[in-house]
Amino acid sequence: MSRTPPRRVVSLVPSLTEAVARTAPGLLVGATDWCSEPAGLDVVRIGGTKNPDTERIAALAPDLVLANEEENREPDLAALRAAGIAVLVTEVRTLPQAFRELERVLVHGCRLARPPWLDAAEAAWRELPLPAAIGVSPARTELRAWGRTAVVPVWRRPWMVLGRDTFAGDLLARLGVRHHYADHADRYPRIPLDALLGCGADLVVLPDEPYRFSAEDGPEAFPGLPAALVSGRYLTWYGPSLVSAPAVLAEALAAAR
């Protein structure tokens, strides 16, 4: 990677788009159609995370493109590298890894000063007592979600749920919720609805992305099971949203009826 600080950055990851835009307004020149934060972001849109317009990206002459190994396809990243563009690819499957990768992107990749919001995010999660499910007994009892086992659909038709090694699963564990398929061989297994209903979980967690679950679309498939409707931005994004995520998610989980 060049020793010169980048002046033009394209982001293919909504979380990283928000992280850069909040830290250094004006550095971003392009982002995907799915990059919805911060509101009013005025940059060139270059398509989706899975189908970016690589020629349009190249025309923007970026010094650096930010990507993620799960959200973006390797053929697209290879095409950008072949065009002589530097590509920084992140991997985020746990909260500590998210913090490390944000430091790598912002400080080492974009050559920016470490932003105060990143310190605030680490503090917010550090101050949250970790549940015994990941090795530390909880110090507070007001997190009523503690001790629950959940199924966490991310899609329907067909039903797909969180499996092993997911960032969202790690966040839920830190809030006292173990998802039932955490040890599944697949990261996002397809599980028939009857199997989900019979797995013994006592909670269903329904995020509003990638599938837009809502009060009218999702809970009815799990009759008698408390449903927590959560914002996908707080459950799956790694960036400034991590500052508020512990409180927002804990409230949604505790409110599940």
C-alpha cells in the first residue's frame, strides 16, 4: 500500500462507509447503493455490495477501496487490483476483531487519527458485563435476556439463520443470548421452519436486514415464542453504531414477549 495518505476512498461496505464518513468527511468519493449512513451522504453510487460497477469505481480514480471478505466477491476485488487500485479487505467475525479491523482501516489504511467514537465504542462494550456463556459471570441482573437460547433468522423463503463464527452471534452472546445454531457447520445454514420451531429455543431474534423482518412479517411464523425485533444496523454493523449497540440491543431483547 502506498506510503502517501489516500485522498480518495471508495467503500464497498456500509459499516466502513459510515466509519470513514463520520471520521473524515470528504475522504469518500464513492459507496454502494446500500450505504445508507450517515444520512445525506453525497458520494457517487457504484452499485451493490455483490455487483459493484468496477469500471465506474476505476473512473473515480480512488487511492484505496475498502472491502470485506464476506460482503464482497473476490472476482470484483481482483478486477480492481488488476486496474492498479489498492484494495483493503477486512474480516469481521467477532467484536474484538471488528475493533482491530476498524483501527486497521482508519488509522493504518486511511492514515487518520484514531476517532473518539472508536474509543467510546470499546468502552461501551467493555463496561457491559460479559455473560458466563463466554467465560465471565454477569454482574448485573437487569439484562433480562440473560440465559436465553434463540434462533436468529436472517432470511425466509428459504429460512436461513445465524450459524457459526458470525459477528452478530458474538454480539448476542455478550448480551446473554446464545443462538441455537452457533455450532452448526455452516455460517448461515438453511433450516426448515419445522426444525426451527422444534429446536427448543425460547426466543426468536428478528433483525430488519438483510431480510426486513417486522412486527407483521416474521413473528407470526413462531407462535408462542417471544420475538425480539432488532435493528440490523446495531446487530450487524461495525462502526459508530457500536457506541449505542449494547444499550439498544439489550433493550430490544429484554422487551421480547
